[in-house]
Amino acid sequence: MLKSVKRTSIVLSVLPMLGLLGACKTTPTTGTDDVCLIWQPITYSASGDTPRTVDEIRALNARRDAYCK
């Protein structure tokens, strides 16, 4: 009888852990799509921004375009 009590207590202590493992499932996502929804092109003013700022913004937008094809 003592063995069955131990076995029952072990089973009862493991069951909640199994429930937690089932709750940790992840669903695959496509990182590129998610990032490209957030990472929008930046605009600039050719007359109001410095040439260096315009070049940096164009470079950033080009990186975005290459990544989010």
C-alpha cells in the first residue's frame, strides 16, 4: 500500500508540470514581415536638412528596401 501512495503522489506532482509544458508552445512567425510593418521609410526635406542628413536617410531607406523586398 505504501508503494501505491508514493506512486500516486509522484504522478500528482508531475501532472501540473506537464500542463505548464503544453502552455509554452510558440507559433512560428516571419520576422521580416513583422519588422517591415514597423520599419517605415523616413522622409526628409531636401531644402531643410543638411546634405549629410539626406545621405544618411537615403542609406537607411536603402537598407530597409533591401531587407523588406
